[in-house]
Amino acid sequence: MSSTVHALLQVLVMAAVIAFLRFLPFMAFPEGRKRPKVITYLGRVLPYAIIGMLVVYCFKGVSVTAYPYGLPELIASAFVVTVHVLFRNTLVSTFGGVAVYMLLVQLVFR
Amino acid sequence: MTKKTFKRAFHDSLPILAGYLALGIGYGVLLQSKGYSFWWAILMSVTMFAGSGQYAGVDFMASGASLLTTAFMTLIINARHFFYGFSLLDKYKGAGALKPYMIFGLTDETYSLVCSAKPEEGVDQKKYFFFLTALNHSYWITGCVSGAVLGMFLPFDSKGIDFAMTALFIVIMVEQWLSSKQHLPAVLGVVTTAVCLVVFGAEYFIIPAMALIAAELVLLRRRLDPERPEVNGDE
């Protein structure tokens, strides 16, 4: 089998697996069918836990034992939290945080 | 109404525009460097629409991994997406013909925007979610393809721009924190995932973390699920 065909099949498999994961909850609990209360409960509390999980997920490649010890991430994150608590403006907080982080990794912690 | 809905969605999706262009371009460059042309960028960004999944996918393709390995690794890397639907069963209810595409495009970033969306006068929620998904998808495809076509000639140093995603998740977390009196689920999410990251390592931590979070939440149900909607409610 040529490597192009194999790569094509790989893309197909990956796309199918990803779609399967995303569709699974909706297939398991279709509209109009009664679902266990615990699922409804999980649906309510999960977003808070998942966003927490995603924040940590973003830092998975950061090493605190080697230079720059996660400092750019820490400083930029603290900046985002502070600015957001003060102004509650998503665009200002995110773009401001990106600017701070880019300055840090490009100029300060090189 | 549709116009206003679209405008709202576009405005809210701007952080994703920055992040997806950056991540997409990085991906396109990587793809190109392994000898895959921009056709692959189009194919993968259209059909997979997954950041980490596609980055890892390039490695599987370049190393000629078997289909079984490819499937299994993709399952691990994207397992977190399995969680998202559970909290959107009601939000996406009644979206009709738009729904399959909305589910197909349920990335981390789209999910986080959908979670933090507040109903607004003159904005059709279902269409709003659909526009968010489609806009994000279009940014992603644009990023991936431009990276593959002209990534080498990028006019400026974009190092660090992918922090847009991290910043967005932090902002959403702060918003949730400020608007909810019950902080246990958020704390559980952070602490459990951090512990799993240390224990299981960066490659395999997410599935144990998901399982533990779900188990902890179920165990704490009595405490978290009294009839106090303001405590848990995102609806």
C-alpha cells in the first residue's frame, strides 16, 4: 500500500474517532428521551470542572524545573486574571495577556 | 435578528481568531516540514477540526503508524471531547438540522464559548452557537492552510501568540468563578488534573483526570446538587 493511501486512511480514522467522541453523549442521550438525573446533574457541574481541566491542560508542556521555570506563563496568567477581575472585558483580557506573554517569551526570557 | 446574532458570535469569537490563526499556521508549517502539501492541511482541518489531534496526527502519518495505533492514540488525545456533550445536551436541544455540524465542531474553544454564553435580547441562541462553530472552523482552516502555503515567510515572530487559548480559558474560569457561589467543581477540575499530570505524565494524564473528576462530582452530588439553582446554574 502506498504511503499516501495509508496517510489518507489515517486521516479518515482520526476524523472518525474525533467525531465519535464528540457525538457519543448526544447519541447516548437523544432528545426527548428521559435521561438519568445524575447525567443532568453532571451536565450542570461539569463545565466548571472542565474549564479548570483545560487551564491545566494548557500548561502541560511547561517545565517548572528548567529555565524559565514557567515564569512567563505564571506572570501572563496573573496579568489575565487581574485585568479580567478589574475590567471584565474578554477581548482586553485575552489580547492583553497574549501581548504580555509574547513580550516575555520573545524579549525577557529568551 | 440573524444579523445581530452573527455580529455577536463574530465579536465573541475574536480571541479564537487570534489563537486559531496562530495554532493553525504552526500546524501548517509542521505539516509542510514533514513533506505534506497544503492539500493535507485542507483535508485535515476540514474533516478533523482538532488542534492537538492534528498536531499528533502529523507524527502518526510521518512515522507510518498502523491504523489501530492511530485510532487508539487519537482516542486518548481527544478523549476530553467526550465530556463536552454531557453539559450541552440541553443547550443544543432543538437545534435541528444545524445540530450535527455543531456537535462535529465541538472543539475546546467552541465549547468554552458555548458554556460562557449568556442569553441576550435579539440573539437566537441556537444560531449563535452554529455561527460560533462555523466561524471558528473557518479561522482554523484559514490558519492551517496559510501555514502550509506561506508559513516560512511569516513577516513577524509569532512565538507565544498561542497563549490566546490559555488566556481565553483563564478568562472563562474567572467569569465562572465570579458568577457562581459554588467553587468546588472548578477547584476539583484544576487540582485533579494537576495531580494526574504529575502522576501520569503529560502524555496520558487526561483520561485518568476525566474519570476522577466525574467520580468525584458524582460522590459529591449530595453536597453540590441541592435545589439551589444559583449555586450550579449555567442556565
